[in-house]
Amino acid sequence: MMQSRALHYFAQLHTFVDSAIDQGIFGGAVFFVKREGDWILHGAKGSLSVDSDEAPMDEDIIFDVASLTKVLVTTPAIMLLQEAGELSIDDPVADYIESFRDTEKLCITIKDLLTHSSGLPAWAPLYVFADDKDEAIEFISHIPLRYTPGEEIEYSCLGFILLGRIVELVSGQDIAEFARGHIFEPLGLRQTFFRPPRELLSRIAPTEHGNVYEQAKAAQFIEEFSTVASQDRWLASRLRRAKRRLDSMRREGLIRGQVHDSNAYFLGGVSGNAGVFSCASDVMKMAEQFLPGASGRKRNAILSPESVRQMITPQKEVGNQCRGLGWQLIKGNGTSGGRLISRSAFGHTGFTGCSLWIDPLRELAVVLLSNAVCPRYKPDGMAAFRPAFHDLVVQFSDCIFSPAHA
């Protein structure tokens, strides 16, 4: 009986992914699932894009994992520096970002950035307001806060761009070099990098055709920013520049092998908010450092147990949102992890169509990589697909392991 139910959910999973491909939610996807250290599901479906001329998807394809960068690189980098005594997450950001001093941002801490509770806006098109990395940081320091630090939660890419800069200032390396030496190489990751080499281009899933979606967002931001900029002479001068240069920042052709996120692209492909390219097996290796060992197995980890504990336990709760350090935690319903994953689960998504959810109670890790923005961003498809996909994965895995979970 248990075997027949498992086969039922296994078939449903494959049918569900096939249906998403048929609907054009993505051209193809790779999914890897481990439970208690064992592979229980892995596969690749579809092609590298919705274009039927593209090559078939396979399990070794490399994806732009977008905001998974935040939890797989940037947050671990901060925690490693804390373990080394180089910083504390309770330090004010102004200790490292000089332009935050003598401003309303003086009280923002590194922890506020990690929990998306700094008061910074979610996003700004830095690439039209700034000429280089230093000006981008200066621009963030001039943007008014949306709320008092620590009082609300608003997911902020700007906060993680700052965290990437802090890693660079403290370590003396850009975050790509730091990640290679302290994360990628120690974990034996062979297909994970910022700025992937050109010779791998045919193995990389393409993303959007141009940066149409982000350019539209940038135009709207510029229009709405006029009132704010009128109160700050420095911002007003940058706003005039942004209006002049917006059209020149349009990206043409299919984006492939270059980071999709325009701010990360402007920052040289290396940023704390996005920029990592990886394959499903490498993402799974990174995920396993956050899983407890089972049956005496030793956890392959670069982080101390205390750092992992801090990252995956509640650090900030506001309304129906709950954040660890970097990770989204479960509170209420409505996460991309679905309804059936345990209440101790944590996860993150990537704008390009990627996600990672980890259920420590089940010792379950679910890697889902797709390039759903190819060739155009579609606002609703992945939002509905992800939770339903994870519910089917949990049902399938529970049929195999037959536990009772809450």
C-alpha cells in the first residue's frame, strides 16, 4: 500500500512538472531531493528554454540562482567572519560603511540587514544613479528609510548589497574571491562561481531576453522618486543623471552566462544580493551544511553549529513574517515551501526561477532550479507552482519514510 502511494505521488510530481512546461511557466527544470542523506528524487525535464530549438535540460546544467546568493554565500560569509572574530552581527553598519555615519541609518546593525528589518527599501536601480560601486553605496546611504530599523520586515536587496560590501571591506577580498576560498573549494563545488567562464556558456541556462522587466521597474522608480530627491541636493543631481541614462542601460539579446540582476551586473557580476551560478548537485552540497546529521553521519559543513543555529532560528518576527539570518522561516501559510513542510523548515527563492527549502525535522532538502524568466518574466507562474511542487515532494517522501510530522 505504501509503495503504491509513493508511486502515485512520484507520477503526480512528474506530471505536474510536465504540465508547467506545457503551460510555459518554464522551458525546463532540474529538481534534486535528499532525505536523511539519501537521494530520493532527482531529475531534469524540458529544455533550456521555451524555444523548442534549445538543447534538452539535464541535471548538470548551470543556472543563475539569483537571490539564493544571499543564503548560500553572503550570509555564510558574514557568519564565517563573525566566527573569526572579524565582526559581530550586532555591529552597527556605520562601523564599516562610512557614509552611514551621522545619518538616520546610524543605528542599523548587520543583523538588521540579515533579517531584512533595516528600514531600507526593497530595491533601487543603482545602475542608473551611480557610476561605480562606491557611488552605489553612497546612493543607498542617501535613500530615506521606509520605517524605523527593527520595527518591520521588508525584503531588501539593497541590504544584501551592503552586506557584500562589508564582506569585502573586512576580508580584503571581493565576495567572489572570499566565496571561492571559504565556501566553494572547501565544499568541493566544481560548477559554482560568480562570473562563469565563457567556455561553459553552452552548459548555462539562459534567462531573460534583454532586461525588459527591470527597465520598466527602473522607469517607475525614477518617476516615483522625484518627490524624495527634491529634498536632498545630492539625490536630485543623481535623479537628473538617471533620467538621462536609463535608455542607455538597456541590455539587448538573450542573457546567458551573465548575471540577470541588473544591479549585480552593474557591480561587475559580483554582489551580495545576486551573482552566483551553480548546478543542482552543488546547491545540494551547500544545503546539506544546514541539515542535522542522522544515524551518526557527520555533517559536511563549513559553518559552526552555533552559526547554523543562529541562521535557522527566528531572529525577527513581524505580523505573518518570520526571518532567521538570511533565511525565510515558516509563520502562518503562504510560503513557497507549501503547506505540508514542517514548521521548523526554512527556505529561499531566486527571481530567475530557483528555490531551496530545507526541513530539518524530516532531514529533507529540496533543490528546484529553473529559468522561468526565459525569455520573458511571467509574474504568476512560479508563485503557484512552487508551493504545490513542494507539497507533492513532501507527500512522496513521507510515503517512503512514513513518519508523523507536524
